[in-house]
Amino acid sequence: MTTIPTLEDLEGRLGDLSGKRILVRTDFNVPLDDDGAISDDFRIRAALPTIEWLTERGANVVTASHLGRPKGKPDPKYSMAPVRERLAELAPGVELLENLRFDPGETANDPAFVARLVDGVDGYVNDAFGASHRAHASIVGPPQFVPSAMGRLLQKEVDVLLGLRDKPRHPFVAVLGGAKISDKLGVVEALLGIVDSIVIGGAMCFTFFAARGLPIGDSLFEPDMVDTCKRLLDEASAKGKTIHLPDDITGVDAGGNFATFGNRLGDGCKGFDIGPGSAAAFSDVIMDARMVFWNGPMGMFEDERFAAGTRTVAQAMADTKAFTVVGGGDSAAALAQFKLDDEVDHVSTGGGASLELLENGDLPGLQALRGES
Ligand code: 3PG
Ligand code: MG
């Protein structure tokens, strides 16, 4: 694998950066509340080291990002205006283009759109780790036309996440949650080759329960993934790996009342979180590990009644001496909600991107920077 150029390499190629126009692809796809205000500016702050490195050298920095999933045409709901306002406070004088996905050329990776993006640009920096699993115009296009580099955030994310694959410390534990196993199938398969054990919570545990023949009441599960879960359980034991499933669950009973169950849920019962016994057992696994990767909440933590499992796991992530990495999205939001985001070693800005990098060891955005697309 050829190496990816850094900011220093870009400076080496372009010479004095003063007055040079540098296009920086950032992932400013931030969560917005109902009033359209930014509810978490983590992704904007995460891009500042790169932006500041460039502005300190006098570069003319133009940032560009997508926000949400507009359908290839302008949509006021996804205007970059709130992001532009926040960016102006954090990095005055830095330009931000309008939402890249207002143009259908972005997701289609249309060469004409790439040409417009690089017009008048001296260099390109990809610091949009969270979007680097998308072969979109602004991610894979510019490196074909202008000197390009990875930014500091992209570099850090790749170092940490590839470090999990290439230099694992044992015991290495993956903690996976969220609703759907179908979203995580590839990464679970890849992780079975790297980790010592996988801890499973979130609604996806019910698909594994079904695979074990345990009754799940009315809990959410994926019927067409039951056989796949059976295969994963067999594969894990054949490889001498452990898949930890919860042995108690909290949720609501057939009458709609809060209840704690064992690992067999009766008719009409619905699970929404791992139970207290499982949360304690999962924390023990995390405390005894030397490396932990966590992606996906253990339950429906937005509802305080069902936040305990996720909170206990988050606290164990903070307390363990293990090297701890949290894949973006909901688990990062949970950590922030519990004010534990400073207590883990690395919180990734990418959800899908971190899973795909762990699974494949590469991303379209990285290939482009290496000149392979
Ligand atoms: C994300 O939030 O995961 C990234 O910004 C990518 O967004 P997308 O899933 O809409 O491509
Ligand atoms: Mg720690």
C-alpha cells in the first residue's frame, strides 16, 4: 500500500501555502434539534486542527460538507447556515460551501461536479472521516486533479482504527449494540477474526436469542437473520471465541408496565434494554480487557427507563484501563449524554466509516488519496 500524503507532504508539493486556495472536505453532518439548531458541534470542533494548521500558514481555506440526506436539490431544512454560523465562531474567515448534496452530482460522483469543486483550487484535503466510506464526488474526485492530503482528523481516525486491526492487545473485546444485526454482519465476521470476545446488546440481541431458540415475546428482531446469527454463533465457538448475550432484559410486560425478565420473554412482553445482571457482567468483561471497541447502544437510552444498560457499559468504558475506542453515531451520543466522552481514549467521528474501516481495512476516500481511484 502506498502511503497517504499528510499536510506536510502537501506543503512540500505546493510550497508556501500563503494565499493558496485549499478545499477541505469536512464531515459537518451534525445533529440538529427540532428548531434547526446544532445539538452537538463535535464534528465541527474535530476539524479545527486541520483548519488551523492551514490558516496559520496563510492558506485560503474553503470547507465543504454534506448535511443530512437532501435529494440532490436545495432544501432549506438542510441548509449549511447554522453550521456556517458556528464555524465562524470557531474559525473566523473560513469559507463553507453550500450543502454538497444539494447537487445530484455529489452522490453520483459526477465528473462535471468534481470539475466545479476543484475549479480555482490549488490543493485538496480530506478531513471528512465520517464520509470517507462514500465514493462521492467530493471524497474521491479531487485527488485525481489537484495535489491532495489527509487532514489531522482523518489521520488520527485511521491510525487508531487500523491499530485495532493490526496491533490488537488481548483480551480484545468488541461491544456491539443497536437495532439491527443486518447492518453489522460484515463487521461481526471481520471482528471474529480479531477479537477474543463479542458482547451483544441492543435489540439485535433478540435475533441471537431467536437463533438460540429462546422466546422473545414481542421484542424487535430480524426474522430473516436468525439463520445468519446461528451461523455466527457456530463460527465463534469453532474459532474459540465467546459471544456474550444478555441473560436478563428490561422492558415492558403484556400490560405495558416496566419489568425485568430473564432471557426468556413471555407473550406480549417487549425488551428495550439489557437487564442489571447483564450490564454488570458486560462491565466485568470490559474491565478485564486490554482493548475495547464499542459501537451501538445497549438499549433505548433516550428513554430514561431504558438507559441503565448503556450507562453501565459507558461507565465501564470510562473506568477500564483498556485502550477504549467508541465508533461514532448513537454510542458517541450516549457517551456525551452521560458526560463520559472525555473518559475514553478515542471517540470516532464516523459511525458507518469506522465499521467499514474495521471490516475492510480501507475506505474509498483513502484509496483516492493514495491515487487508486
Ligand atoms: C454520517 O453521519 O454517518 C456521515 O456524515 C455520512 O452520512 P451518510 O450516511 O448520509 O452518507
Ligand atoms: Mg480509561
